Amino acid sequence: MDTKTTAFFKTVAYSALIGGSIFWASCQGNGSGNSSNNNVFARHWPDTVLTGDVTAELTAPPLVPKPLTYTSPKRVKVQMTVEEKVMKISDSSDYTFWTFNGSVPGSFIRVREGDMVEFTLTNSPNSKVSHNIDLHAVNGPGGGAEATAVAPGQSATFHFRALNPGLYVYHCATGPVGMHIANGMYGLILVEPAAGLPKVDREYYVMQGDFYTKGRFDAPGLQEFDEQKAIDENPTYVLFNGKVRGNAGKNALTANVGETVRLFVGNGGPNLTSSFHVIGEIFDKVYMEGGKEVNENVQTTVIPAGGSSIVEMQLEVPGTMNIVDHALYRTFHKGALAQIKVAGNENPNIYNKIKK
């Protein structure tokens, strides 16, 4: 290679290095210019010295464990049991769900950035098949799946350091993986940033999933899993929290005018992407994909299968706010509906129906 050619390539390489460095530096800044919003979930290398043991509070949907009050890393003990159990999927239909801690989705787990999580999974002796758990919050082989493969009646324990703050999905990863997830084996784990999350008035847990039965929607009796429908990605049901109207009507979420509500939202899949929307409200903040980047004034947010989001909204007026997948045939024909019932005084400066 002659001297001119060598000089040319050195110039190109140097330009690429400088350009890449500038791009990387820009990526480290907050995307919207609002550091108070966008750095909440920013990753910092956490403290590693453990300052005691705690047992995690676990909650079934739509409830969320209380915000954490400790400020230094703990050894957090989490114990979950797999149960295969028949429950209502609709008013007329029953289904044999495979569950973590007896609910669909499974229990909400809340830990802190820097915690050492000691996780024990037990497979009920009444189960018919083996199970495990893959937590997307884990940095390690299979997200813990390799360490937690348990036959009926067995238990397994592993531990992991919660390095990355954010909201993460967990699910069973035993083959056939899609079938285990389609039977309800998923949930959410929140890794709170070390400084905690901004305070809100209410927090709820909502998770979407698609279900595949041989019988039609709301067919009477116990329904069997339909593998071909799952392969074809043609669900019989698309549900929030595992049941038609499970959090609507008398079971709706509740709030008051003037309160800020935070929803921890997940999508277990196994197949569909969610177009998550609350009719009559606008998301003031959306922690996109459950991470640190915050978008504001959002009407509908996309949540992929195996993904999550955190949405916050201040409730301005009373009434029933319908939570839907805005792929609306899923709402009107497959069950994707939940509700927030908001109590309080009317506010005609914001919303007023004019009577003729």
C-alpha cells in the first residue's frame, strides 16, 4: 500500500472514531432533554455490600407491593410456587391455567437496584409437567431458567444481582415455551432505581396475554389448549389479567379525581403486540419499554410480547375509563378490557356535556 493510500485510510479511521465518540456521548444524554424524567432508570454500578435480609412482598394482580423504603442493597428472598389449576377464563368457560403463585399473571415482584435476589421456585407436587422461570431482569444463562428447572414436587434456588433498574417480564421457559406462556406463565418484576420512583397516589398491575382454546369465545365448560390456533397466532381470547372483565365492572380499578395513577403494564404474549390505550385519558408519562426513556403526552403505547411499559396519568374528571388494546376487535370480541372507575366532583372547565 503506497503512502497516500495509507494516509487516506488513517484519516477515514480517525474520522470514524471521532464520529462514533460523538454519537456515543450523545446517546448517554437524556433523549428528550428532561433529565429529571429520563434519568430515573439510568443504570449506575450499584453498591455491592449487603446490609441485611428481607423477604419480598409478593402481590397478585392488580395489586402492587408497597414502594421500598430501604436505601442500601439487601439480600431479598423470593419464593414462588408453580400451580396448575382450573379457573374461570370467562363467565361460561373454564381453563387449566399454569400459574406462578396461583394467579395470571403471576405475583408482582419488587426489588431494588443493587439487591441480591435469592430466588426459590417450587413446582407443586400436583403438577403434571416440569417448569422453570426466566426473569428478564437477570444477567445470566437463560435468565435463571437453567438453574430452576424443577419436576413436580421439587424446588430449586439461585441468586442474581439486580443490576439494571427497570420493569421486566418473567415467564416459564420450559419447552414447548410458547405453550407454557400461553397457559398463563408470566408476570412482572420491578427493579426500582436506587433512589426510588417518584411518588404517585396509586399503583396497579395490568398484564395482557393471548389464549388459545378449542372452543369458541365463552363456550361453556372446561376448554382445552389449541396448539394449531397458537401456531397460527389466532387467539380465542386476548385478556388483561387472565380473565374476561377480570378488572372491569365490580372488579374495576379505582381512583379519585386529582390523583396520579401509575400502571405497571406487561405483555406476556406469547404472540401478539399490544396497542395499550386508556379511553378518555392521556398518558402524562410513558417509561418506554419499561426502561429509562420517558415520553410525554402519549395516546397509545406499543408493548411487544415479552415487553413492558410504565404509564402515569393524572385523572382530571370522574367516570369510567376503559383500558383497551386499540386493536379493537380484541377488545370487543376477544375480551381485552379493564376499567378504572374514577370518583369525585365534575370539572366542567375540562369536560362538560352540553344539555340541549
